[in-house]
Amino acid sequence: MAGGRIELVSLTKRFTEIAVDNIDLNVASGEFFSLLGPSGCGKTTTLRLIAGFEQPTAGRILLDGVDVSAIPPHRRNVNTVFQSYALFPFLTVFDNVAFGLRNRRLTKTELDQRVYSALELVHLRPFAKRRPGQLSGGQQQRVALARALVLQPSVLLLDEPLGALDAKLRRSLKVELKALQEQVGITFLYVTHDQEEAVTMSDRLAVMRDGKIVQIGPPAEVYEQPADTYVADFLGVSNLMPVQVVSRGPGSQCEVKLGESALTVDHGGLDAPDQSHAVIRPERVRIEEYGSVGTNRVPAMVSRLVYLGSSTQVFLRLAAGADVQALLQNDGSQTDLAQGTPVHVYLAPDALRVLGGGAPVADPTAADAEPEEIRQAS
């Protein structure tokens, strides 16, 4: 299966309000690319524009260099897998997968070969004679994938396809889905509000907000070098602390004040405004005994502990008034901590970044509470 290159040029879609706002995007052939953002950010509308289910208000959509903006969905070499798998309950797995091939004038031998090859890809060949009601949720998701892949699209669009599954099954299928994409070698454009899904599977991802792309890059880059507080807060867990930049050093280093505590920060100081936020990820926060001395050490008190199995999430209140979280591995090396324990927190300069702009986002899992018309435009 050949890959497909996607290029969006000044793409805009307006309903009563602007859902996609003049975005430019290039997705390479054979890339696993994710659009990530909260409900209402424009990610699903972007996918629907690429699929041809919506027409752009302005801009162009190019697939392998060909402008398909005005071409109907069935004539675009793309296919879509939705959160609702929409399998025919009265057809067998084989016939569900074969459905899109029936009008392609294939011989029975050719049709059988393509259907069984697609089922082999998703490890469901032994289930060919079953009906969807006899399958688990994860198996139904695989049937939907096979039905899309059997048509040999150059681009596969996936609109939160794991959203209806339980957490354990989602974790296992994320690995399988990435392995499948590498095996078939076609372009996957994946839409999700689940940060873990996007980070786990994507070669690159784009974080969206209010119809615009805020940042694009490999997952590690976006996670470790967020463009602003919005990206930092949305992608993973972040400790955002209001600080005042008091001096700027060489490169992007700076000195900041967090309450009465002075901190050295290695990243982001060059362009940050005087009133900014410093960000550090929980896994980089180090808890030390109270009274520890040295730079970048801030007095704090343990306010809560949450046991997570392999790790413990520690909530801390800094003397400066900010709340931070630390993530400690349960490897037996940590001293006992309890609610109310005074400690010192070490915030390493190379783990700190000063950011401006953006505001923390709402919990993305709250999408189900939004009106239907807003979710459709997301």
C-alpha cells in the first residue's frame, strides 16, 4: 500500500463561528501524525475536511500534490475509521470487510485474497464467519480497521477510534495500531484528545486550540519544549508556577523569583516576559529532606499522596504558595513521606522552562458534557 502526502494550505472552515482558522500543515507520506486538542479545537473538523465530508470555506487540500478540495469523498483515495465502528450486525466479519469491494468488479479469488489479507493484518482471520455481536469491542475495532485498509487508501483517517474502549484495551491496542501502521506503510492521520495516545503512537503531532495549530513536532520535543503554557498544561501533567524574571543570562538562561525563592532556569528566558510561568514536569521534581541547602531548593510541605502502583504521586504546597506535583518511582529508595511532612524541593535548572502566553485548558475528558453541535465542530 502506497503512502499519501497531505498538504493543507491556508485551510479555513466557518460554521456560525470559525472552526478551522487558516491553518497550514504538511504530513509526510507514510507518517503517523496526530491532531491533538480539547473538544472544540477544530481537530475533527480538519479531519472531515480532508475526508471530504465538509467543504472548506477557504484554502486548499492537497493529496499527493493534487488539489482535492472540490472532489467528493468517494473519489478521494482516503478512508476513515470513526469512534463508532458502524459495522453491519447482520453480516459476517468477512462480508463487513468485503462490503466496499463488492462494486469493484473483482473476481471471487481476488476479493477473497484481499479480504483475508486484511483480516490477517489485524489478526482476525479465524473470526471471518462470526458476526459483530459475537466479537469484543477490541475485535470490532480491528474489523473496522480491516474494512478501511482493504480498500488500499493512501491515507487512513482515524477519528478517536479507541474512545469507546476500556482503558486496559486502549493501552494494548495503541501498540498494535502503531505496529500495523508501520507494517502497511501508509499515512495515518489520527485525531484524539487523549495525550497518552498521541504521544505513544505519533511520529509527529500538532496541538490545536481555537481552530489554530499552536505547536507541531515529535512527541518528545513538544512534551519537553512546549511553546507556551497552553501546550505545557495540555500535553501531560505540568507544574506551572507564576514567576518574575529578574535577570537574563547567556543563551536562554535566566534568574526568576518564585515568592521569596530565587531560581536559575536554563530554558526559555530569552523571549519570556517579566511576568511569566515556570514549568517543570512531575518526574523531574526531586524531594529532599527539610533543611537541604543549595540553589534551586524551595521549602514545601506534603499535602497529599496518591499511590499509583509503580509510582506515587506526591502533591506539595511550596512556601511561595504554588502547588506542585512530584512523581516518585516505588523502587524502595524513597524515604517515608506522609501528609504534613516538611521537605525541601529541588527544581533542577535544566528541568525548568520559562513560558509565556496561553492559559491552562479544561479537562479534555469533559467533552461528553458539551452540546452535540460543539462536539461535531471539534
